[in-house]
Amino acid sequence: MRIAHIITRMIIGGAQENTLLNCLDLIREHGDETLLITGPETGPEGDLLSQGRAGELPVEVLPDLRRAIHPLHDWKAARAIRESIRRFKPDVVHTHSAKAGLIGRHIAWNEKVPAVIHTVHGAPFHPYQSALARQFFQRCETWASRRCHRLISVADAMTNQLVNAGVAKRKKFTTIYSGMDVQPFLDANQHRGEVRSRLGIGDDHIVIGKIARLFHLKGHDDLITAAADVVKAVPRVRFLLVGDGILRSALTERIASLGLRSHFIFTGLVPPSEVPSLIGAMDALVHTSYREGLARALSQTLIAGKPVVSYDVDGAREVCLDDETGYLIRPADTAKLAEALSKLASDAELRARMGGEGQRRFTEQFRHQTMTRQIRRVYEEVLSGKTPATPDSAT
């Protein structure tokens, strides 16, 4: 096959990691001719394609394909995508992220690409937007859904959210979990002592980690609120915050105001290659984001054999199985969050049991080769005509 993937930007993030691994698998495992079309890397998250991570994957960077809405840039990006598609002549165009998904599907559909696929990594509309913004993005997604043959969701929760919003019929969706290289997480504990020593963590400390940008809706402030009670119950606990962002100063000040400075460690921005060893230094992971398709940090930590505590949002409950692989908490319930974290921090056998169960359940499911085989099967179904060419009317 000839397959073009289109994504808005290749920052360090779950959707981008998913896309890169999928592209490389298509080349290496299946012998497909694959092209990645992306906008420039912007923002503090870092560039996923730096240091040669793209390997042999051909990459076209379109300067006008940007995340923010801008009529002139968007028009230029659409024209550039059209030129790329006409030059490459793909059998499949597979889009990711809101902006690239909107423009890419429209252009590919008009160019009569045989298979147009879009992956929903996270819905662009959510309850924390204004009603006007939410309706706008919902209408955009509904319009774009009529210009593709199939939609892939990274979690059943994403399918439910878009179906309930009237974006597309359920039969148009397929859930395929976001794959990764699982081996580094299976080996996460190999450098545990060395990493903990470097971070100033003692052998007797219980480390609860959080992997997320220091940004709005990621729930760091809730964690700090809960941490005050967790520290009282288990003074040996330490909180390891992996990531950076605009809220760093504000969070640092609040931690200091509560007298918790010695209990929090910030790593700053780290390359993806360092994440497994940092998870190895942890004893459990907490995920307090208010919205996210299915956070890769949850599955990565479970594959490493560590339990998780997560807010019950979007796809979290598909891996954080309450009382089996961790604890699900209603968003903003900091009292219950503190209770769950204290329980895990004080019980090594419980942590081992829950972490082992997560590793057993999810290792194979999240291998990137498994993901790519399933995605390629969707391509084959569309190309062979096993699904309708126009599931919804498109004008």
C-alpha cells in the first residue's frame, strides 16, 4: 500500500508517538510506502522527530499547517496537502489531531483517495469549553466525519463520546488502543536504584509519580491538595512530577506554602526514552487529568507492573480497573484521591498484586505491532469494499 499520515505537529506526546510507530511499522513490518505529512513542531513539549527518531520514514513539513485557527495559514496548508497527495498518490490517507484531521480529510475525500481514515486520540470538544466553542468544534467534527470511510478511537470512551454528540454512527468506529514499545516498560526496574539515587529518593521512600504537562486541566493542583493528607498518613511518600509547562512556578509556590517542598520532585521536560526508567523509580502512578482520550502513562505504568490511581474520565476505566489494577476516583474528589493514594502507599503487597494484574492484562494489547496490524486491517477492509464507500452523505 501507499499510505500518507497527516498530523498537525510532531511534539512529544501520545498521539504523535502512536503515529510515528504506526508509520515505521508499516514500512518495516509490512513493506508499505509510507509518508508522514506534518506541520512544524511548536510549543514547549519538544520535537519527537529530533535525534533521528523518524528513521527511514519520509517526512514532509508544511510550514502553514498549525494548531491555531488562522484562515490564511489554513488555506495555504490545504493547498500544500493537496499538492502532497497528488504527488504521492496514496491508497490510504490516515489523519490525526483536530486541525490536520479536518483539512486532511476534506482534501483527501475531494481527491477521491480510496481509503480515508481518521484516528480520534481525544475529542476537540469537551465540557470545560464555552458552549459556543464546544458547538463549533462538534459541528466541525460532524462535517469532517462525512469525509472519511472509517474512524478509529483509541478508547471505547472516545467512540461513546462522539456517537452521543451525533458526530457519526457507531458502526463507523473501531477501537484500537494506542500502541507503544512495551519492552522498555517491562524492563523499567532495571535502573531503579540508580535513578532514585540521582533524584535524591531514599530506599525507604514510597514514590507516587505523575506524568503530564504542567498545564491547565491536568489536575496537578488537586494532587497537591490530596498530598497534604497523604503525607500525614504516610510520611515516607514522595511525589515525582514528570513534565514541564506554564504552571511550574504556581505549583511550586503552592507546594511550598503547604510545607510540602521536601515531598515533591520535579524532573522538568524529559525525552520519551527516559520515561520507562522514571516509571521504574515509582511505586505507583496518579493521573488527575480532567480530560484525555486514554493516557499512555496509565498503560505504560501498568505494563511496568505498577498500580495506578486515576480520575474516572474518558478511557481511564478501560485500563484502571477499580480494585483490580488501581483505583478510579470521581474528578475533583480530593478526599477520595488522598484515601486511595494513602492505601497504596502503605501496602506493598497491594501494590504488587495490582501492578502484576495490570502487566498481565495489558502488555500484549498495547504492543505497537498489535496496533499496526489492527489499523492495517481497517485499511484492507475499506480498500476491499467490505465497508460502504460513503457511510454518510457528503456534499
